[in-house]
Amino acid sequence: MVEEKTVLVLDEYEIGAIIRILNDRRTEMLKQQKDPEVVTEILKKVLKAPTKKQRFYKKGKNTNYER
């Protein structure tokens, strides 16, 4: 069986927000004495996610750019 994966394209601000949200949720779970394993694993994936530079190409003669 093939597992589907989802790829998100996020900027630095969005990644920072996701890391903060996950870390806050993990902290809440620890305070409530719940197992934060799932949140911790997701947080690790976000922190280890590779980066890729976006290239923009000229679209015709005008100055509009297209990805």
C-alpha cells in the first residue's frame, strides 16, 4: 500500500508560526500529563524539513512573473 504525502510551500514566517503552535500544544499536553508523542513527531518533521529556493520566470514582455 502506498502512503500519500502532502507537501506544503511555506515562507519563514509561516514555518515559525507552525513551530510555535506545535511547541505550545506539546507544552500544554505535558502540563495535562498527556502523551505528546504525536505532536513531538510532527514538530521534528517540521524542524527537519528540507528547504528549496523558488525560481521566478519572466512571463512575456511585461514585468509580471510566474512561478
